[in-house]
Amino acid sequence: MGTAAVVAKKIMQLSKAEIAKRRLDEDGNLERFCSDCEEWWPADREFFYRQSRRGGRAPLHTYCIACYLERVKGYRLKRKQLAAAI
Ligand SMILES: [Zn+2]
């Protein structure tokens, strides 16, 4: 089975909520909506991290890599600030 067939099969298994976050660009490439910056990015690993296998239905992360890293940085900073305040 080719890669396109595998992707097509995965898309057919997506929930309504997941489908709402996907679209095709003019060239027919799959794009994904980042819930954080609210921008559309190519749905590949260059722009989105893969999620852990447990979820199953959401192979790519809800946030683009840039937003994800921002959030992780934010968490780390907050953790440091909280720890320092004690
Ligand atoms: Zn983003």
C-alpha cells in the first residue's frame, strides 16, 4: 500500500473535530490548523510534532511546533518562578 493510501485510510478514521482542523491547499496538500496561533500549516512533521500513541486518533499535535515550544518554555519558566517563590 502506498503512502497516499495509508494517509487516506487514516483520514477516513478521523473524528468530526479532527476533520475540522484539516484542509487542502490549492495544490491538494493537507494542511492542519494550529489551535494556538490559529494559523494553517502543512500537516507534516516539519510543522507538527507527533503525539504519543495513546491517543491513537490524533497522530499530529494540536499545536504547531513553534507554539508547542513556546508553551513548553512558558511551563518551564513558570515552574522556575514558582519554585523560586517558595
Ligand atoms: Zn501555532
